[in-house]
Amino acid sequence: MKKAVQLSTITLAFIFSLYSQAYSTTADIDKSRDRVKEGIWALEEAYFANLYKADYEAVLAIVHSQFLGWPGTVPQPIDKEGSTRFMKQLISKPTSCTFKIERGGIRVLGEVALTQYTISVNCSDTAAVAKTQSSRITHTWAKGGDRWKLLGGMSYDQ
């Protein structure tokens, strides 16, 4: 009887140990996944902050060489070169526009991430009249090495 109790105690201790390790590993994975998601949201913020500063090089530094996007105001999808022309036409010089990103959702699956959100941009015209424009954005990010790059995007002006 004593040996059976000892065996049961050892078995339970072993099972508890395995469960604790599994739970700890799951918590570490969740923390890592949260860091990845926050890093991608930071890239979204940097994309627009640099765009409105007309810092095209900084924007293009996070855009994948195989980029394909479809801004809501153009008739067909554009590649990275077309995106450069589009940015320069849209924001020809630094602006005082401000923006706010309202996160809709993010999914990360291995080396690919998808973000969906609404961006509201506030700009003042020459008469200091504030104009607000909102767009829904979907961006696809791909990880190459240790860096995430914007692979694709689509917007819809509201």
C-alpha cells in the first residue's frame, strides 16, 4: 500500500511538472507572439509617420521588393515603383497632417502577418480649415530574416 501511494505521488508530481513546463512554454509563446504583433503595429505607425514627413526612403525601407498594392484612388494595383510615384504625388512635401490608427485586427501565421484597421488623417488647408479623411486599410507583411516588410496592401476611402 505504501509503495502504491509513493508511486501515485511520484506520478502526480511528474504530471504536474510536465503541465507546468507546458504552461510556461505556452505563456512564453504568447508573449513572443504579442511582441511580434506590437512590432508590426509599430511598423504601421512608422509607415504613415514617415509618409506624412515625405521621407520616402524611410517608407520604402520597410516595403518588400515584390510589393503589390491597390490604393482606393487608383484604377489598378501598383508595384513598389508605382507605389513610390503614388506616394510622391499624394504627399509631395512634408505636411503637418496628423493621423490615428484604429486597430481592427491582426493575424500572424509564421512568416506572414495581416493587419486591418481604419486610419483617420487630419490636415488643415491654407485657410486653416481642418479636413479629416478616413480609410480602411489591409496590409500584408512578410518576414525575411529578422525583418518584416510590407508585401501588399489595399485601401478603401470612407
